[in-house]
Amino acid sequence: NWLLEVKDLACGYGDTTVVSDINFALGEGDIGCLLGPSGCGKSTILRAVAGFLPLQHGQIHLAGHPISVPGKAVPPEKRRIGMVFQDYALFPHLTVAENVAFGLRHMDREERQLKVTQLLELVHLQDLADQHPHALSGGQQQRVALARALAPEPTLILLDEPFSNLDADLRRRLSLDVRDILKTLGMSAILVTHDQQEAFAMCDQVAVLQDGHIQQWDVPYNLYHEP
Ligand code: ADP
Ligand code: ADP
């Protein structure tokens, strides 16, 4: 029983095909990775999963439902997919707590406050709730972005080069912290990165991409022990 299934996917921009023959499946609670050099098509696959890019071929299923086939797609806001980007993309005029609360406006006030408090504890930012993003370090801002993405209780989290703006040491620590947070919640995720160490440390399964094709989709151990 897969949480996410990508079958024979092809997509690109206009008439150009950028990725094709993309097949992989993610189990519930698993962290998958799209690993490869810049320009190989990682973000393009992520955009297709998020619903921002139409399919040229194939299909995508989430939690057993078809969410994308050529010519027909569930719109991004209905997919229950959370996203975290390289540049954090926080709202600068809102506090940390307000950023996290942003997707929870439908909740009543007390319920929302409790939820925000729990999320800030989860990412260890409870003391910075009333700060604005510019007062935070890059790593802290990325924790806020993660809490905000988790707030609406998505089925899947997409992480697009989330640590690329951070220095090597912080990157390593934060990637392990994020793995712990996702595992604590049993949250499924896909990480996009060009950093092999990061991919292997953080992910249960890794797709190695080259020129728009998946070379391999396997557990890190097997990728390490290739002849
Ligand atoms: P990666 O995420 O692995 O760096 P991308 O998926 O961003 O790779 O890009 C794959 C290819 O698609 C590149 O050749 C890139 O130039 C092209 N591409 C990406 N975005 C667009 C776009 N909006 N319009 C046209 N081509 C694009
Ligand atoms: P309002 O008070 O009208 O709800 P605010 O802009 O003051 O709007 O805050 C938006 C939401 O952000 C609040 O309802 C609350 O859920 C959350 N929030 C703000 N500050 C905190 C905080 N320090 N701790 C927890 N949640 C907070």
C-alpha cells in the first residue's frame, strides 16, 4: 500500500519534455529523495507531484487516489501536500507564530493557538514565537517554514533543497533534526537535493536522477554498495 505512486511520468515545459519514464513509489511514513545534479529535473518532478505542472504522460496517485493524469489534475491547494523551499518563503511582516498559524485560519482561536504552540515546540522555536523572520537565523527560519508546512496536517511534505542556503555543519544537524521531526509524526516526505550525504543520512529511499531519468530507486545501503 503506497502513499505516493508515480507511474511512467513524463513532463516538461510547453512542448519540451524534461523528465520521462519516471517511476517510483513511497510508503507511508517514508522519506524519499530525488538526488542529482542541478538541471537534471528534480524540481520538475516535485512540481508535478505538487500539482503545478501538467503531465505529458503517466499518472500520480496519492493515498490511493489519482491526483494527476494528462489533461486532468487535482489543483495544488486540494492535494494536502505541504512544501518547504530553499529560500524559506516566510511572510516577513508576520511573526513566527503568525506564519505558522497562516494555514489555520479556519480553526477557532483557542484551537489554533494550541496547535501553533505544539508545532513551535516540535521544531524547538517556542521562545521565538513573537519574533519576525528577519530576526532569526537561516536554520531557524527553515524550522518555521517546516512548522508552517506541517500545520494543515498534510499527507505528504515536499522539501526542495531546504538546506542549500545553510553552511555545511548546520546542514548536517538540521537535516537530522528534520528527519527526527518527520519520523516523530510519521510524516511522509520527498527531499530534493544534489547532496549525496544529505540524501543518504536523511532518506529511506533514494532516486538517482540523471538527464531527466531515474537511474536507480533504492535504499541508501544498496546505492552505497554498487559494484
Ligand atoms: P533541478 O531541480 O534538478 O535543478 P529542474 O527540474 O529545475 O532541475 O530543471 C530541469 C530542466 O528543465 C532544466 O533544463 C531547466 O532549464 C528546465 N526548466 C526548469 N524550469 C523551467 C521553466 N519554467 N521553463 C522552461 N524550462 C524549465
Ligand atoms: P488574531 O489575534 O486576530 O488571531 P494575530 O495576527 O494576532 O491574529 O495572530 C494570528 C494567530 O497566530 C493567532 O490567532 C494565534 O493562533 C497565533 N499566534 C500568535 N502569537 C502566538 C503565540 N505567541 N503563541 C501561539 N500562537 C500565536
